[in-house]
Amino acid sequence: MSHAVTRVPCEDRAMHVADGQAFEPLGFAPEFEVEVAPEFPGTGSWPYPVHAFDLEGRVVQDPVSRWGAPAVLVVEPAGRAPWVGMFPSSSGGRGLSGAVATPNPRKLCVAVRGATYVVDVDRPRQGVLVGWAQQLVGIGSPALLLAASADDVVAYGPEGLEWRSPRLAIDGLRIIDARDGTITVSDLEGDGRGAPVLTTLDVHTGRPAHRRN
């Protein structure tokens, strides 16, 4: 897996595509710092409160490790004490792993082998919003975090979930561009003849506006 952040044109700024395991701002302005996979203290315990989550987004007493070791992060919100988050891996085992900022400066998105968790860094005990993504993309106008699964796209804005597109593919969906009020996605499985199918979505609603080879 590549650990780079690639950029393609997006109106007057870049479209930021996460594809790695380090914390990536994606062009947003987070009011917190994140350390991914910190070293476990030699004292045998974390010096900060620990919040473990399950696959339903609930806070649980013990870390969930049924599908592999959870992702461990130290989150330090501006003006508040740090805390440790433990986010479980998905059962599918495919998809992106990493941590990214969101349009809300106090919300963090964590991806663990495809499972995604959006958490309020000031109130982690409220639980997290759970989703799925093979690709995470940040765009700036409007400010959205786009999560592309194998077959649809979900958009998160400053206030939370903005929209979910209809099903756009059987498998292999990718966001390839965002400009002029639209988002272009590619169905890598194509039309059955080996050619990818491109669909243009309205950036404000997620509704398909145009579909072509």
C-alpha cells in the first residue's frame, strides 16, 4: 500500500486523498494533534484516559480484537487533556487505514482496514459514527470529507453527515476529481467490456448528474 498523499485539481485548491497510516489534515484545520501507533509506556499503563470502541461505535470496557489488533492513537485536543483511543479493525480486512481531519475542527476520522470512525475529540465517550471506506478525500468548496466505499460515497460536513449517494458500482469505486460543483467517480469494474464508467455527482446532494464511459 502506498503511504503518500496525492493531489489533483479541485477548484482553487487541491483535492486531498488519504492513502496511508499517518495523520493527514487533508487540507482542513484540525484543533487537535494525533499520534498514530504510539509506543506503549514502559510503566505498563497509559498516562491518559483510554476509550475503546466497538464496531457499532459504542464505548466498551475492553478493546475489540476479534478481527485483529485495534488501531491505537493518542489524541490531544487544543486546550484539553490528551486521551487514548482504540478503534477495532473490520471483519472485511480490506480498505484504508489511517487517521484524517474533517471539516469540523474538533472531529477526527479514523480508518482501520476499511472501517471508519468519526469521533468528537472533546467528547469521545459519546461514541463514534461508524462507516466504511476504501478511500478518504478532503475537498474545500464546500468543505466535505468524502468516504468512498466499494459502491457508494458518503459526505461529512462541519455538522456531520451531509449526504449518501445511491449505489454507483458493484465494486471498485474511486473518486477521481472534484471541481465546478461536481464530484467525478469511476467504477473500476466498468461496463462489462473492460472500460471504466465515470459518474458525475452533485457536490451538495450526492445525486448523479451524468454517467459516461
